[in-house]
Amino acid sequence: MHLDGKVAIVTGGGSGIGLATVLEMAIQGASVVVADIDEKQGKTAVSLVRNNGGKAVFHHTDVSNEGQVKSLVSRAQSEFGKLNLAYNNAGIEGQQALLADQKMPEVQLAFDIMINGVYMSMQSEIPAILESGGGAIVNASSIWGLNCWPEWSPYMTAKHAVSGMTKAAALEYASHSIRINAVAPGPILTPLLLRGWKGDPEKASGRVPMKRIGRPEEVAKAVCWLCSDEASFITGHIMPIDGGMSAEIG
């Protein structure tokens, strides 16, 4: 088990890619703190882990709230004694509209969750991981954090910011035993994708060279690999998981 004995945080761990990552981390031996704003989904994730013999606890967390993010990291330390790994995954799709038609309260919400949330998460996680002797952080960017698509400017902006802050943090802590990377999924069958494509996710597969939607567990396995010692010389990397999309569109 590649993550045996490790302690991990997964934000947005109650559904979609976050849930798949919680389950995969537990299978690989990690103790997981499931962070989510949805208490029902978060507790269900914990039950799934425990029913399969794994270790997990739920901690209600709004990642746009600095105090709650700090409390999350403290919970990992008090519950399991340390923090080694984090997957900063919480996100929303944002409003779909032309940039000039975007409503700023909704834009700000997207930025608060996906920019400030990831930034504040790393600010709290990094000292705790240093205290444990080192580890790894993976942030949730997107294929749209490397390229763009019209009428999704808040989401695109946020994910580009995640890509940038991941590289900056990776350089700052490369000599301090913390590796920091990001995954950049293409279309993945998640609740977010279903909402974004109004219940018809297959429309999202049109530009995927592999001609299908990805599965959450395919991203989860990549996240766990980046967290493991098998990726020990990889930091500052934004890893596309997109069925070949980035190869075609740049």
C-alpha cells in the first residue's frame, strides 16, 4: 500500500473526484480527514471508508473561511497525530455567461472557493506537513487551468490561478521535503460536470480524442500516485488527465 501510515486531508471529499480520492487513499493505507461543506455527503464518505476497514473522519469545512481551514488542519493533527498529504479539491463550476454579463457576487464566490480556498489550505497545510517531516500536496486545477473555453471565465480564471500558485509553492518548498503538484482533469463524470452540461455529460466528450468521459477513480489514482514516494522527483507539475485533449489544443 503506497500510502500506508500517512495522514491525508481531502477537501470536497464528499462527492465526485474528491470522494473517489478519499476511497483510493484509504485503500492505499492512509488515514483520511474528509472535508466538505455538505455534512451528509461527507459522513457518507467516512462510512464507506470505515465499512471497508479504513480510517477516516469527517470535518465540516467551508474552504473560503480561513478559520475553518485552520480548524481542519488542526483536526487532522489531533485525530491522527500528524499531516503528511493533502488534496485541495473543493470547487464549484461558477456561472456560465459572457464575461461582461457575469454577476460579481457569483464570480467572487468562485474565486473565494477555488483561489482563496486552495491558497489558504496550503498556508495551513504546509507548516503541519513540515512538522511531520515532509510530504506532498496536490491541488485541483483543470484542463481549463491550462487552456480556455468561452462563457466560463470565473472557472477558467480560478483554475489558471491554481496552476500558478501550485508552481510558485512547489519552487518555494522544493528543498523543504514538500512536493506540490496539481492535476488538470478534462471532462470527468461528476456532479459538477452534470450540472455544467445540464444533465447531458456526453456533450463534453466531443473534443476528447479518446471519445469518452473520464471516471473519477482515474483522477483519484493519479492524485494518489503524485502523493506517493513513486513520484518522489516530481514537483511543480500540472498533470493533464484528459484523454488527450491537451495534446490537441495546446
